Amino acid sequence: MTAFWRDLVVSAIRNMTATLGAVMPSILAMLTLVALGAVLGWLAAALLTRLAVATISISVAGPGASPRPWPAPGSTDRRPRR
């Protein structure tokens, strides 16, 4: 009776390793694509944020102008900077 259970457990473990051997490459490929998508999404967000900030500062200040023509907060000088 003991040999029967031992053979049953060993065959179940062999079947499990065969199943994992067939499934693991697909899982690793999926995880690689998810990680690559996350990195590319982060890069796209960073580039678009920089582009949006640059576009807003150019449209508010005008091309070639200082991005902030008014005095700094707490400054006693109330004249615009040039």
C-alpha cells in the first residue's frame, strides 16, 4: 500500500513539472512584456511632461522671454523683471 501512494505522489510531481515546463516560458514572456510596457510608459510620461511644461512656459512668457517676469514672492521690488 505504501508503494502505491509513493508512486502516486511521484507521478503527480512529474506531471506538475511537465506542466510547469510547458507554461513557464509563456509566463516569463508575459512578465517581460509587462515590464517593458511599464518602462516605456514611464518614459513617455516623462517626455510628455517635459514637453508640456516647456510649451506652457513658452506660451505664457513668449519665445525667448524669462519664464517668470514678475518678482519673486516676498520680494520688496514690485517692478516686473526685464
